[in-house]
Amino acid sequence: MTSSPPQSSGPMTDDRRAVTPVDPARGTRRGLGLDQISLDAGFWKTRQDANSAGTLRHCIDWMERLGWLANFDRVAAGTMDENRPGWQFSDSEVYKLLEALAWEYGRTRDPEIDAIFESLVDRVAAAEDDDGYLNTCFGHAGRPERYSDLSMGHELYCAGHLLQAVVARLRTKGEDRFVALGRRVADHVLREFGPDARDGVCGHPEIEVALAEFARATGETRYRDQAQLFVERRGHGTLAPIPLLSREYFQDEIPVRDTASWHGHAVRALYLAAGAVDIAVDAGDAELLGALEEQWHRTVARRTYLTGGMGSRHQDEGFGEDWELPPDRAYCETCAGVASLMVSWRLYLATGRPKYVDLMERTLFNVIATSPSPDGTAFFYANPLQQRSESSDVLPDAVNSRAEGGVRAPWFDVSCCPTNLARTLASWQSYSAAVDEANVAVVLQYAAGEYRFKLSSGLLRVQVDTEYPNASEIHLRVQDAPPGGAPLRLRVPSWAIDAQISVNGGPAAPTEPGWCDLEQSVFRGDELRLMLPVEPRLTWPDPRIDAMRGTVAVERGPLVLCIESQDVPDGIPLDAITLDTSASLKSEGDGARGRARVLDVVGPADGTPPFGRAPTGETTSADFDLIFVPYHRWAERGPSTMRVFVPVADHVSLSGEQSSTDDVKGRTDDR
């Protein structure tokens, strides 16, 4: 870990409050606050608007309809009994919604959003017990006793999400009754699970990352100490396993420091890793941080999909073994995408390496942006890379019990993804730019709008105009700068091997993937043009991924593309299509056009196994133009079959086509 002087351990004053979900207590690298970036138009502005106008109210309406909000009213009134609606963790959805509302208020200062927030706090606060315990599922008449099921009860998980909402409120509004409520909850957790109290952890990590950030927001290190205690307790087999699953499901088989790759339930593993990074950074624990960096590297190299999605097994919503990445059985839970962002952002702040931001961009465009419908009122829970049937069994106005499906659903029996998306999209700005350790302004994600960097030398204000990712050019104009100018750094994505930069109308110069550091400081009136090539390109899977061998994918800029049944001639199934890789790809709007061949496959008769002798003779019977569309848009036109990885028509040998990222020593580690 880079040695950096610690920041002040006290709480921030109003003029220094970080309006951001992550604000490390040590180190000088920090992300911009929500109030420092204003989006004008484009990809992410459209999605933030849909989140604000659609998703937030949609979540409130469903939680009201299902009685999840009324659970707090019943606890307050003393009428809770054995007939409580919702899963044991439904309180956490209310807390994630509160966090989303807090960030939305911090971004917009909309008094209506604040009024909605206050009305929900009224109901939540009324259910808090005198000792700070707050949970509608346990500890009440007709309900199980407190902390009687640490493996699956989710009590500390719910408390963690409440504390993250409290952090959002503290940083966007300041001290108020909700923040006071959160202090009582946190203090209760310390009394119940401190070093001299109950020796336990929660089956679903979350309290760790929440307590660590709560410590930063309040300036009280005792909360961080408790988070560290929870991290160190993990991996010693204290949780009771559940049928058909080992303790790996809870990350309770191997201590965090000894883990080689993330394993078990993907969201749990990633939440735990995010909290562990916070502990490593704030405690100055270089050994722990190094272990987490290695876990990230190995997991990304061997257990992560092209989209950035994580989790290849449905049984436990978890990671598979190395190279176990079946496209049609990919789980890639939306919440795992959110959790992946949380980890990568923290590792970037800790190390300054752009590879973490590269993964964030991939995940943002191809997991986070894929899940919600354009109006923000329907969602994908899982994000497979292949859909074999035109699934249409989604209930349009009811709770859907299945997480899988080829159509976005308005709500799920376990509806963790809508609220997770809501809080992430509401705080998108906080992951898009930073001030680096040398007081350098860094643009990490590209969107049209104004970026305001508060440097020690003064304000740097940069206007960004771009239609990225649909267009290559990113135009940056310096609106204001300190008297002596300011250093500016731009991220060049790892895929942009032919990127170019032009300064004040000068000749375009090549710039390598990684950091583009300008040779001179920028001043008011300076103009930069960064060109990131977004022409379509072929992407080959590592040959060790059995389920993808003999296939290829198409990407365009940061977007993963796919083919859908609506774009092929009638009667031709997607599983009969191959891509002619000798034909050039052409841009087609925000997608691409290639050349397809259709296999004239003569299969076995019904009742005969689908195996036989080697095929003989010519198998190509037709060819046609094949349209690729952005994966994030799939199923927007209705139920369809879909695939990202397409078999190659010419049976290209993949040996030597690609080297695995974890076998290329030094190529990405130090970028």
C-alpha cells in the first residue's frame, strides 16, 4: 500500500463534508462528491432521470403494497406477530431505498425527495427499541429471538444497510434524528458483538463495510475497530452451514487474508471484500490490502464474464471454479455488479491503478445499465450471456418468484436488485472522477456535463461534451482554473489501443491505455480532444473456458454486443448461426454488422442422444448480414433469444489467439 499521511480523524465540518459513499480516512486520493459533477445529457443522465422519476417511486409503491413498510408500523404499535410479510431481510430494502433517496437529495437538492425521505424515517424510527435494536423480523411477539439465526437471519446485514443510509444522510444533510438513530443502532451492535461480547458474524457480510464507512463519517474509530473484528472473525467456521451448501457460501471456510480467489455467494464475497479494503486502508494494513488485490486479480482473470458480471452458479448465486463461465447458465446477479463496483472503486482509491476503473466501466455499461428497463420500473435480477428460449413467463403486475428470465420483471420475491440499482445510479457521479495523491484532477468515466475539482491551488472546472459510448470524441473545455494552472489526467481504457489526444487544436498524438497525463498544466480556455476508437472488434475467450471454446464475441468501445432473434431471418434459430470472422465488421448505430453463415445441421432422430459420428461434407447452407446490438438493450423489444458469444464459421484455432490476463506478467498489474 502506498504510504500516505492520515487525514484528520474527526468528523468533517459542513464545508468539507464528502458528498460521496466512500471517503477513506487515510491517503489523499479522493473521489469527487455528487455536488461536484452536473450531467447535461447522454447515457448516464438518461438513466439517472429514469431512476429519479421511475425507480424510486416504484420501489416505495411495491414495498407499501407488500407490507414491508407496514412491518415498521406494526412493530411500533406492538401488533407484530408470526404473520409478518416479506423475507427476513426485507428491512434492508427499505434502508437501501433510504440511501438512494439521500444520495438523490444530495445530487439534486429536491425538497420533494427530502420530504419522502423524512416520511419514511418517521415509520422506521418508531420501530427502534430503547436499546438501539431495530429489526422487524426478530425480537418481537410471535417472532424468533434476537440473533437466534446468525447464519440466515440477516439482522446485522439489515443494520449494515441502515448505517450506509445514515452515512448518506450525514454527508448530504448533516446531523439529524436519522443520524442519531443510526448511532444508537451502531452502539447496540458494538455492545452485542464487541471483543468481550458475543463471538459471532453475520451470514451475509455487509455490517463490515457499513461500520467502516460509518466510522469515517462520524470520526469515531471504535466503529472501525468493530468492523475489523468482524473481518478477522470471518473464515473460522463459526456459522452453521445450511443444507447442500458448505461454509464457503458464507465466506466462513477460509480467513480473508488466506483467500486466493473470491468464492461462494458472489454478493456476500464482494461486500466482505469491500469492507476488508476499507479496514486495510484505514488501519494501514499493507498485508491485507495486498491479499485483496491478488484476490481481485485472480477472480477477474479467471472467474469474471466479459460483461464484468460475477457469479456463474445458480445454486448458491455464487462463483464457480477457475474458467467455469458458461454463458447460458451465467447468473451474474445485478447486485453482484453493484458489489463489484464497490470493491473496485475502493481498490482504485487505495492504489491509483486504472485497471480497477476499467472493470468498473465494463460493469457499469454491461451489468448496471442492462438490468433496468428504460423507464426504471422493471429489472433483470440475473444477467446471462445467452438466452435459449423466448421466455415470456414474467408477471407484469405481480411478484415474480424466478430470478432468471428473458424479460425484465417489475418486482421479485427477493427484490434486492431494484433498490441496489437505485442507490448506485443516484450516486453515479461519485465514481466518475477523482483528485489524485499529487493533487492531480483525474477524469475516470466520460459523460457530458461539468466536472468541478477542488484542488489545493483552487477550483478547476471542466466542461465535457461527448456522445460516448456511441461516439469516439470526448471534448473537454477548461472553464476555470487556478492562476498557475492545474494538472489533468485522463483515463484511456484498456481496449482503446489506438487512442489519440489533441490539445488546443494541435496535431493528434497517440496515447497508450492507462493514464494520459498532459505534459503541461491546463489553464482557463484550454481545449482537449480525446479520441477513443469505438469501432467494433472481435473478442476471443480464453481457450480454457470450455463452454465458450470455438466462439467469439463482438465489442464496441466499452459496450458488449449481442445478437437477438428479432434481427435474424424468420425460421433461423440462433444456435444454427456462426460468424464469418474473415469478413469485416461495420458500425451499425451503437451496434455492429457482421456476416453470418447458417449451419445445415442434420441432427439425430427424436429419442436418440444428440451425439454421433463426425459431420461430413459442406455444412454451410446460407449466409446473411448479422446485426449486433448493445447487450444492455437486449429484450427491450420483447421476449427474444439472445447470445453474446457466437460460434465461428471458419473454426479458427484459438491457440495463440489470446493469452490469459493472469499469465501475462506485469502487463496489467502496474498500469
